[in-house]
Amino acid sequence: MFTDELTIDFILSNVLNFKTVFLNFPTLTVLPPSREELQQGTATLVCLADKGFPSDWSLAWKVDDSSSSFEESRSPGVLGGGALYSWSSTLRLSADQWAKVGSVTCEATQGSQTALSETLRRDQCSQ
């Protein structure tokens, strides 16, 4: 019985260490559209995900807490220093649509669960 407890402790310790070493949560930053772009009638928002691992993190947008139906694009992961990846996702809408938005959220998921998110409220942006 004593051996079984040691084996379980060893396995749990190694599994937790493996997960800690091989799963790194990226830092998310949501950039608002520029004033110049809005004057031209468009609004492009960018979500930057920096220093994540492994490379299969997914980025998705929510607009006012609902899944986005606007145009989205995503860059492939770029391997950077420290063997960590960076990605970006772009959300495009018209300036009129942006004027009606309360908030946009970029969600990063790894596997089947949302791991983290970053929200930008339109009223916090200088226009």
C-alpha cells in the first residue's frame, strides 16, 4: 500500500509538472480602430495573443457578448523566443456598426475550454 501511494504521488506530480511546462497561457491585447480609419468608414480591431504554448490555441471574437458574425481573419502562430508562439486575429466592421457596439471580446481557447479573454469597451476608446 505504501508503494501505491508513492506511485500515485509520483504520477500526479509528473502529470502536473508536464501540464505546467507544456501549457503556457498567452497574453491577450485588443487594439481598437484608429481615428483615421473610422473617418474612412471602417473599423478594424486586432487581438494580439503573445507567448502561448502549444501552437494550437484558437482565437475568437464576441461582440456585445455574442459570437461575432462580422468578418474575421487569423494569422498562423509564429514561433518566437523561448519556444513560445504569438498569433493575431482581426475583426472588421463598418464605422457605423462600431458606433453601435458596446464591447468586443477576444477569447483564447486551447482544446475544448475557453482559457482566457480580453474585453475592449467602445466607450473607453478615444475616438
